[in-house]
Amino acid sequence: MATAVVKDTIYVCGGYNGTDSLSSVEVYRPDWRCWNTRPSLAIERCAAAAAVIDEQIFVIGGHNSAAIYNSVEVLDTSKSVTTPWQFGKQLLSPRCRHGATTMGGQIYIAGGYDGSQFLNTVNMYDPEKDQWYPLASMNMCRSRVSLVATDDKLYAIGGHDGKSNICSMEIYDSREDRWHFGPSMKLHEGGVAVGVIPVSSTVITR
């Protein structure tokens, strides 16, 4: 399933229930202490990724039992809770099991699987131009990769390269448009869950 946070609300979009890919959407807020439903995605999506720009959620790619998608669905959460999802700008190519995150008001996606090969490609979405652009590819193919942003850099962590689980991490600097390896994980590999508590590297002391 794809998850996103807008203000104090968690959104869970699509996924898989053991039998079918899902289009359903659920939301949670700590003050509610329960889950509520919201309008479903237009199509069922398993192994999609999600990212947020302002109060808009982008659910990106994914697959069902028949196809891997290049489509994107967008929800403007600032509108009514009954507002339907709209289709956004299509990806440059289909992919699922990829990572997605937001940095500097733009969406980045990395890695995944397109139905025939595991991917190392990386794309960026510019909402002002409503366009996806290719960026420098990662050094390794990574499906089920976790992608996060902090301190103006992207971190692609773990994943699967089509043969084995990966414990390494790659770091992207947009000023150089280049990926380089960071320290590898010691105890984890494969598809891992990653979160970020934003802290600038300039305030970290050892």
C-alpha cells in the first residue's frame, strides 16, 4: 500500500488484501483514535508509491493482476472529504515497487520493476511545468527500495536487485546530479521501512 501524511492526517491508499489489489483509501488522525474511509482511487493499485506536495497526495504507478501502471492519481485534500481522485501527469514509463519522496517542492521516484526488468532509473516531477524528467540513474537496480529526503539530499536504502536483497544505501546530490554510495546497513537488507525526523547536518555534533 502507499502511505502519505498531510498535516495531521495519515492516508493509506490501495494495496493488497491477499487476494485482490485494492483501490480503497483509509485515513487516520490521532485525535480520532479510529480509521475512516475516503473516496477510493480510480483503479486498484498494489505496490504503488505516494508523495505529497502542499496538500495534494500523488499515488504513483503500481500494478494490478494484469498490468503495471504508468498512471498517477492526485487528491487535493484541501477540498471536501468527498472530492474524487483525479489523474495526473503520466510517468515516463510504468513501474511498481519503487520509492517516492518529495524534496524542494518536487517529487522524486527511484527504482522499482517494470514487468521485465528491475530498475535503477530515477525521475523527477516538476508541478509548475506538470512534467516528469529523467535524472541520473542509481548505481544499482533496486526494487522495493525506500526513498527519503533530508538535508537537500535523497537517500535510496535497501531493496532487491533481481537476484538478492541489498543492504547498501545510495545518496543523491541534486547539485551534481550524481548518486554515490553511503554506509551500508549492518543488520537489515531488502525492503525496509524508513522514516525521517528532519534535522540539518549543520546542527549534528558527535
